[in-house]
Amino acid sequence: MRPEDNFGFAFILKKGTMKGIGSSHSRRKPRRRPAQDLAVAPRSVIVRALKKSHKELELKDQTLVQTRRELETSHRRYEDIYDIAPAGFVTFTDQGLIQEINLPAVRILDHNRSRMLGLPFVRFIAKADHKKFLEHLARCSRNFEPTRPLSVELQVARKVTENPTFIELLTIPVIEKQASKSVFRNVFRDITRLKEMQEAHRWLAAIVESSDDAIIGIDLDGKIISCNKGASQLYGYSPEELIGKPVAILTPPDLQHRETTILKHAKHGEVIEHYETVRQHKGGNRIEVSLTISPIKDASGKIIGASKTARDVTQRKRSEKELTETLTREQAANRAKDDFLAALSHELRTPLNPVLLLASDSANDPDLPPQTRTNFETIRKNIELEARLIDDLLDLTCITHGKLVLNWSELDAHEILKDAVSTILNEIEKKQIVVKLDLRAEGHKIFGDAVRLQQVFWNVLKNAVKFTHNDGQIKIESQTLPGDKLLINITDTGIGMNPVEIEHVFGAFSQGTHHFGGLGLGLAISRAIVELHSGSIRASSLGKGNGSTFSIELPLVKLSEKKETKRMQPAPIPIPFAEKKSRQHLHVLLVEDHEPTRLALTQLLLHRRYKVSGAASLAQARSLMGKNKKISLLISDIGLPDGSGYDLMSEFQKKFGSKGIALTGYGTEEDVARSQSSGFTVHLTKPVRIESLENALTAVTGKKITDKVFINNGMPR
């Protein structure tokens, strides 16, 4: 600033007069006056000039203060923006020493700002990237172009236990005019998440490329945008041949319309999963594939295309077809086997029926000599044994196919056990075996099938009697176990078992090293029945000659427990032993194609004073039904030469409204249920003892017993 400006005036003397005070508007440029001229100026003039100069100085000072305030406001605004910027800013010297740094940068580097100033920036970079950072500084120094920032990716120094952090550093070299030194202005951002996403994308790309599935990307016009190696292998096209082509080239001509539908679903954002269809190879052959279509969206969520993943299921389809064919053949074979066993059972039972009927009737005939009755009793026992073998075969078949049906009810296990003992009392007495009952279990109520559980106990007890010597002992114990379980132990003093025999004792057709007759099915069937009751059965022995113990565990009934029946089917009810009564007013239609059985039954019924009309076929039975106005009872076989006993029973009920007894060699649960649905009151499975027939007749004709009854041949099943 010039001196005359500072004072704000100038003295120009012209003809003794002072003019042109401190103004650039003077016509003539003021001359510089010597200092002594001031002394000759009037005092008032000097005062006025000084006052004016003072006012100008005050005005300029106010302007400076305002300017300073504006600068301070601008600086604070800059600092605020500097510290809230979404990126890190840092300035360091050409030696890398930090001059200034903003808060976002401090947060990313995870240090204290005041302690960072003056320190080398490299201290906050992971050691593995020190060399890279120094090379970056050197490159910035060599390429001193402020308009072209240089970038580098660096890893931030962190503790070993912490996850790594990465930054992208952009550096602009700047020369400070006042210091005439170069500094580096830097901006950086945290790219850790970006690198993770990039890494994930690389992994995903590698997975897609290495996948055996064919993966292609298409736009909304159905044009192929990308494909993986699996697509080339499946369809036979190279990537160059696929990209840019319509996806329809992979679809057989007769399925092109489906491709349009698929694309329409993709445009609406729908996902199609595991859609099995057919695609076409470059060579023209058709490929069976499982297709998954998913929409592809951009960053804003807009659908821009779809991905199609195809898996070749040709081999699977071929295998499924072969498996289906194999399964069909096996099912047919199983049906044929079941039909064969049913037919075999029928054919084996039928000849036994008249023998058992006559033998059991004669064994109870008081008019015959004792020896003769004993002989008939021997015949009866052997026929029943033969029937038991047939039953075991059928039971095993039902268990194998999961067709064994249980009739559930609340039972007293002790009573069932006693009933089983009573069925083998003759064998026990014959061998003079001592049976000790020690039934101490406080709780012995269980849910189960009474007939099937008696079959289990009967099998175990029968074995105990069979393998125990004369004058031996069998001990039957029960006790309550923790967890609401009932344990029943049946221990004998018989021949015992070795470990190998124990391991296989519950196997089908297993008899160990002993041969006492039978097929070795009883224990296998028993185990299956116990397991169906949610129980267990096991065998133990101390070795040869030391007897055996069979332990059966069954769940007890809880007070609050209610168990639903697995299948609604009427359970057998006890039938009192029938006395021989006069039935001369009851007319029985007997339909049986097996002549010996028909003759034996006719003889036994006549002996009990029933009126009997016999028929060997469905046609003969219908003829007799047409000739008689009243028939009181139908006893019929199921398998007849010209039809079914089920159909006959339906016709009989419609005509006479009377009851019927099915007497047949078919004895499965399905057979029994079908008899019931056809109208039969009782289902007897051949061979039949005379006691079972008499009980059935009482159940059907007695005045007090009107329920339907389904019983077998009278032996425990």
C-alpha cells in the first residue's frame, strides 16, 4: 500500500492555495512534497485530513474483520465437510509423513488422530504391502500430474486375530507455493466388502464353470448371454456357437411353445424348479433334463433375464424305468407267491379238514372204547400240528409283507400267559415237568392283540417243554421294570444253547443243532409280533446243558394313555363249549366242493340232528335255494368251482335273511375281513375241530349270542 494512500491526502500548492486533497479525481497528478511542507500547512487542514484517514482505516479494518469471519466460517464448513465425507482424506509429505487426516480415515485405520499426525503413513499399512506403498509413492513422484491421480490397493495393519481390511488409495501430488514443497493429497475408501464380493463372485464363477450341470443365462428376448462348460458338453455347442443365439435352438421343434411359456414366467419373477422336459443336442438327439429357471435382476431389482440350469437325467430316467419294470416283476412274483401260498394253504388244509372233524368227534365220543378214543386223539393232535405248520408259513408271509393286522385292546398279560400255559398242559403232564408261576409284577395291563400275544407265549412255552427233559422244571416270572415296562421271563432246565445258537435263535427256519420237528418259524414270528407291540424278546443261556431263558418286555398301559386301534376289526369272543342239542327244525345248506369234507360234515350235522342239504358248487346251491322256502343256516366254502362263497352269502342273506359260517382253507386277516363284509357271522379256517364247529353253531343259532365271531381252528395262532 502506498504512503499517500495511508494518509489519504496530498498537498498541491498553486498560487498560495491548497487543492486536490487525497483524490485520484484531481486533474493533475499531485507532486510529492517535501516533509517540511507539512509544517507550513494550516493546523485545521491537517486535522481534517487525519480524521478522514482514520475513518477510511476504520472502514477497511471492518472489512478485514468481516473477511476474517467469512474465512473462519468457510474453514469450519470445510472442516465439517472434511470430517463427514464418505471417504478418508489424508495429506502426507513426499516422505510419507501424515500432515492432516479426516475422521473417516481415522476410523478406517482404527487409530487416534492426534497421535497419527507426523507419523509415516506406512505404519498403518500391513507389512505385506509396505513395498507396494513405497513403490506407489515413488511412482507418484515420477509422474507429477495433479490431474491424473494414481491408485493402489493396500491392506490395513490389523491384529492377527482381526479380519483383514482393505483400502483403495488415490493419490494426487500437489506443490505448496508458500513452502515450495510437494505434498500428496490422498483419498481412500474401505473396499473390504467389495473384495469379499469380488472373491465370492470369482468362487461362484468357478463353481458355475466347473459344474456338470448346463448353466446358461438369457435376456428377456430369449437370447443366450452366457454359458458354462457344462452347457457345451450337454448340448454339443461351443460357447461361441451358443452366445448370441436364441435359446430355442436347444428345444425340440415340438416343444417350442413351452419355451415361450417358461420365458413368460421368468419375466414375472417366478422360479421354476426341477421341471422335467426334453432338450435337443446339436446332433439332433433328444436329451431328458431336469430344468430349473430363476429370474436374474440388476442392482435396482429389475428383472433383466433368467438363468437356466439343466441336469441330464437320461440315465436316471432309464434306471427308474428299469427299476419300475423290476419292481413290477417282483410285485407280480410276490403276488404269484402269495396266491400260490394261499392256494397251497387251501389245498393242504382241505384234506385235513374231514380227518380232524371226524377224529376230534370220535375222540370225544363216550360210546367208543378208550383205546379207540386215544387213537383218535393221537390223530387229532398230529392233524393240528400239521395245521400249525401251515399257519406259521402264512403268518411269516404276512409279516414279511407288512400285512399282519393286530386287534388292539387293553389286556391282562398274566391272564394271557395262564391261558397259554393251559393249552400245553397235556404235554407238561406227559413229561412230568414242574411249572412254577411267580407272577409278581404289580402292573400287568398292556395294549395288544390277545390272540397274537398268546401265540408268542405259546411258542416260547412249547419250545421250553420240547427241549426240557422229563422231570425238568419251567419257571415263569413277571416283574415291573422302570419306565412302565413289564418283563416276563420263561426259564427252563433244558438242553441250553451255545452263543451261535443264541445269535440265530430268532431267525426264520432256524433250529440250531437240534432237530425236534417243525419248521423253525415260531420264534421268528414271535419276535415280529412282540416288536409290533413296541416290545422286545431276547434269549440267554449259560451253555449246553444249563437250560435257557427267554425274556419278553412289553410296555404297560399308563393311566392317561389311550391307544387307537390300527385297524377296526371285531376281536374274537369266547364261545362256550356247545352241548349236543336237538336241532331237527334247523335246515342247513352245506356248500363244499371237497367231497370227503362235505360227507364228513353232513354226517356230523345229521348226528346232531340238523337237516342238511348239500351242494358241491355255486349252481347247485342256488338251485337248492330256489327249491326251499326256508333255510336257517349257510355253511359254505369260499373257493367254489364256479364262483365265490362271498357272492353266495350275499344272495343267501337277501333271500332268507339268515346267518352263515364260512368254512375255508383261506385264513389270512384279509380273508377274514372279506368274510365279515360279505355277511358271514363266523369264519372257520380249515382244518376245523368238532369243538370249533359246535361253538360256531352255538354262536350263530343260540338265542343269547348274536355277535359276529371270527375264530380259527381252535388252536393258539
